[in-house]
Amino acid sequence: MADKKLSYEQARDELAAVVANLESGQSSLEESLALWERGEVLAQICQEWLDGAKAKLDAAKSNSTSSDEASNA
């Protein structure tokens, strides 16, 4: 899927634009449904980036704690 190559910032910015478009109420029902579906995809991409970042932080924190305990032993 080409969307997977979007950076977090790109996905977030596009998602904000989708939300603004939906909130404007200017779209037809069909357009609104398409926007909603696009927003769901973009939200998932953002969530995957955030989950990945959290996993990296947790791993770094775990490694740091393990190193600290080993040096104090």
C-alpha cells in the first residue's frame, strides 16, 4: 500500500485536512463517506507510527535500566 510510505507528519496533516473538510459540511454524502474512509486509513497510519515510536522508547528505557542495574552490581 502506497500510504504506508507516508510519514507521520504527512498522514497527520492530511488527516487534519480531511477532518476540516468533513466539518465544513460542504461535501455530498458520497464525498463525505469517501473522506471518512480516507480518514480511517490515515488515522491507522498515524497510530502505527505512534505505536512504533512507543515500542522504541520502551526498548530504550528497558536497555537503559538493564545497563544501570549491571553497572551498579
